[in-house]
Amino acid sequence: MWDVFLSYSRADLGRVEPLVAALEAAGLRVFVDHAAIPGFGPISSTIRREMARSKVLLAYYSAGYPHRPACQWELTTAYLAGWHEGDPRRRVLIVNPERGSGHIHPIELRDSRHWPLPSSPAQFRAFAAEVEAYVAALSDSLPLLSASGATTWSPGPRPLPAASFTGRTAELWHIHSALNSHAAPLVADRTAPVAAQLRGPAGIGKTLLAQEYALRFAGAFPAGVYWFSLDGRRGATGQDRGDGSAGAVLGLFADQLRAVAEELGLRMDSGAQLSALSGAVGEALGRLREPFLWVVDGLPGDLDSRQVNGLCAPHPGGRTLITTRTLRYSALAAPLEVLPLPRDASYSLLTTRHEPEGSAEQHAAGQLAHDLGGHPLALDLLGSAAQHHSFGDLLAAFHTPASSVLDTAASDHSTPTDWPLQVTAALTCDALLAGPPALDVLRIGSALSPDEFDSALVADAIASAEPGSVAIAMRRTKAGIALLRTLHLVEPVPAYGPHVLYRVPAVTAHALQRHDPDPARAQALRLGAIRALRGDQAATLDRVSAPRPRATGPRRELQMPDQHRAAHSDLERMAAFDLQTELVLRIGIQQLEPGTGSLREALASLHSLFAFTRSTLRQYNIGLAAPSRSEETPSVHALADELLNQTLRPFLSRWHPALTAHEAARPEGVPPLRHEQDWEQAQGLRDALTGLSAPMGAVVTRLAAISGADLGTPALKQG
């Protein structure tokens, strides 16, 4: 049996030899592996065998240690061994030759037994004595978990570790901490599953990070890794999957869950519903009485909380890891933001396959790494292309307004997570579906990228490019920014004071400029931004510390009663915009998928529109009793009357009492939702809700004519 297994980067061999000599002089048996492990290879069978014969792992945790995959495999294996014993620090000792400890991950190891690098014979002897005393208290060797390769991976084949995985060591440990925040060690009788989510824009590396975590920490999940890919949008061309409904997503999940059931040996009927499949798989995994990892990759942003919960691990023994581009699910799983790579990691990924030769090439590589903004997918693609093209040529091609060098590179080089060949088309899917207000903001931000912008500049640019007031443009701007933030298409930039700045990532701007459906509109907004910058140059230069007064809000007219008559048109347009943006998110415009959702919640949502509409009209001093205009140009209050009194009131007057009467007859012990699903009129109410789309859609369309903001709602276009 070895007393100490030494884990170190081969670059530190000269510095670890005195440590080995001191430990052996103290009578300790030390295993030192002198064979090089490939940078992308897992722990070899020899290493696992010798680790299993060792009491502790001693990590020489230099600044380069966390960047060596082989070192991280060794550390993770020893850490998980101690974690299952009850203390993840019990089997890991640290020698830290650096001045600080910020490079040590996970954070728990910063508090474990660790020493600075000894610098004198006396210090070496003291170090060896402390290690000897610590090891003497351990009676057995490392209790290694089963090899990662032995863990079940379903459905489909196990992926290989990615050579391009760079700069995410800390994030791997953050995932593990989030999924196991309930306790350490693992307990089998928990009552609720644990979930975490990786959030970030397209191509930022969420899938690859989840994949690397599943591979490296597979030993922590002896019952298996179960991977469900829901990002059907990334087809061969990168275009939208066509049917992005919740039903299509749930159907895709059910197909993969059925494959898992088959691999578990379950015999399920071909027409089995998702709930039956989930229940059967959950029971089968529960019988294993071991933890498992449940990965839901590419979760779209249009599911409700009940649907998302239905996609999570079907047994408390599972940990659910979600990847998504949206911010909508913050309350459902612990969020972990996946950020762009830092500068050093960006340069490393770009040059890992081909080192630049000469100062000119080194400068071009550094500039290209900077201009790509830490975007891992773009860095990986152009790093592959650098094997055949100079960095100078790639830098020039990235900034050439023609076909994208990213698409060209994708056609010649594969990516670890099988991105489509038309990379830029896939990167713009969410942007093109976000609607005109958001797309206008993105166009202006792309024209300014990588510089920052604020809402006032965008509103000025929109107002300059088309007739209308800055107040209306500001409301459209704020709505667009909010949606883009939700989709991770713009990123906030830290600024002094309460002023908020944003930036469109360089790769997003690059992709949009090649797939904008209306280049003329983009050019008009770009010129509008230039005019806005030139028109108030002093305010622009001082934008961070002293924003212009009109950027503080679009409703200044409300504080000036003497201007009410003159501003009435703007007030109507703002009221129309508020009503429009609220309606497109409500039941009626948004449809309930068959077998999903709650009818009571749907009726409550519709009923709440009465209070919201009245509040909006009151806020803008628009009364329902005011005289209407001609039918060709209906006013906001006429449309509000049509919505409330001609559409919603008759609907609710019929269905609210009927559902209430059924709810009153619910037997004791029957869940409310189950009782609602058994109602003989349930399908009739669902059909009636679907029928609301035409009259409510007509109201939204006419509100859009007043506000000037077509939100591009698919339901309206279909109606």
C-alpha cells in the first residue's frame, strides 16, 4: 500500500522532487507517475489501480495544475472518494506553491490540510512529519468509486472527453456543489430531487460544460447518466425546428425517455403517455438505490413550471442538470451563469492546435481572441481553421462583410457538441423570433458592438429613424432590452451609479449582420444611432456618469397636466403598447397544449385582465366612457371596451360558474387538478379558450396599429 499518491503537472516535476525525497526520508511510501498522460485522456487503469492502493492524494497545486485535465481527473477521483466517506477533504492534501489560494478548486479544499512550498531543510522535515502523522491516522486506502467508463450513459453512446474544453475548471466544481448542496455525504433517503441550471447565450459552452461534468464526475452517479437533448432547433441548416410548441418539446423528450425505459429493461406500451413513462423509469431507478444524473439539454423558454418539473429527474435519487438560454426558470433550479472565457483561456483555446509563429502572427491571434469576445464556439472553430490559415487572414476574414468565416470553418471542422454547419444561422434563431422591438435594439447594439449602449441612445436612434416621439421609442426600447436580456442576446455592463449599460456580444453582432431579414431597416437604425451620437455629443461623452434627463423614463407628460391635450396621442400609444405586451402573454393568445395547464389558472389569468386594463387606462387618463373614434381608427378605450365587455365578460360569465360548481363537488382526497381533468366539460372549456384567439388577436393587432410596435406574435400571424 502507498501512503501518498502524488498528483502534479509534468511542468512542475523539478519542483516536486524535493518533496518526494523529504517524504521518503520520513519513511513514507510515495507513488509518483512519470509517464505522461495525453491532455484529453482520462485516468489510466494503472493510475486508478495505484490510487486505490494509496491512503491519500497529495496535490502539488500550482497555478498550472487546474489546467491539466489529467490532474483534474486524479483530484476529482480522490475528492469523490472522501465525499462518499463523509468528508471530501479527508483524502486530499494540498501543497500550494503560489502566494494566493484563488486558483484552488473546489473552495472546500482551500480550507483543507495544505502547506506552502517548503524552502529550507527544516521546513521540508516539518512538512514530512505532518504528512506522516496525518497518514498514520488512516487505516485503509482510498475507497474509489467505480470507473467513470463503467457508469451507464443513456440514451445513446457515451461522448468522448473534449480536447477543446478550456478554462472551466471552477465551473465544474460549482455544478457539483449546486447539485449536492443539500448534504455531504450522499444520502439515499432524500425526499426531494435537486436541480441546477446552466444559463447563457447560444454557443457559450453550456452543453460542453454539462457533458464534461457528467464524464468527470460520473463516479458520483453509479445508477447512471441520463441525457435528454431538447434543442431540436439546431438542425442541419440551423433554421428553426418549425414546430416549437410545448407539445413538440414534450414529444421529443418522451421519445428519448422511451429509449431509456427500453435500456432499463422495461416493457412499455408504444402508446404510453409521458406520465406513465416517467413513473416507470422513476420506479426502476429507485430500485437501484444509488444516485443518478439527469441532464436536460437545450430547455426552450416557452414551457410552464409544471411542464419543466415533468422533465426533471423522476425519483429523489436523481440530480437534474438543465441547460437553457433563457432566464425564465430561475425559481425552478439553482442558476449558474456560463460566462465568456477570460482573455488567457480565450487565447489558449484559439491557439491550442496551432501556435502562432512570429510577432505579427502572435499579435493577430491576440487581437482575434479579443474580438471574438471569449465565445468558445467561435474560438474553437477558428482555432481549428488556424491549422490551414494564418491568424492574420482569419482576423481579416472575421471582419469582412461577406459570408461568415465561422460558417466556412464549421463546414471543414466538427465541433464537440455537433453544431450545425450554418453556425451563424443557428446563433440568430432566437433573435429573429424575438419580434421587431427587440430586433431593433439588437440592430443598434450590433452596429455599436463591442461598445456599450444605454436605453436613451437606442430610443434616440429609433426616434431619428422613423416618425414618433422619444417617449414611445423609449417604451419600445425598454421592452426590447428586457426580452433580449431574457434570451441572453445582450449582456449588462457594470457602470457607475444607477445608469445601466448593455453590450451585444461580438459574435452575435457578426451573425446578425449576415442574417438580418431587413438590411435596410438595420442601415436606417445605424444612421439613426450616428445622428443620436452626433446630436448630443457632450451628453454622449458623459453618458456613464451623467445620463440625460429624458433617459430616466418615458412618462414625463403625466407630470405636466397643462400638456395633457397636446401629448394625448403619445399617451394613447403608450397605453396601447402596455395592453398589447400584456395580452400577447396571456391565455387566449398563448394556447394551452392538450393535457397541460390548469383551467382554473387560465380563467384567473383572463379575469385579472379587467384590473390590469382599468389600471392602465387610469394611469394614462383614458376613460372607458370617452367617445370612440371611427371604426377605421378605433381608440384605445374602444378596444378596451371590446376586450372586456364584448369578449371576456360573456366568456367568463358562462365558464366561471360552471367550473366553480364542479370544483365544489370535488371528493375529499382527490387532488384539485385531477378533479378538474375528470370534468365532463373540460374539453369544451379548452376549445372555448382556443376560440378566444381570434377576437383577442384582433384587439392586439389594432393595438399594434396604435402603438406602432408589431411584437411578431406567431399566434396572431396564424390567426
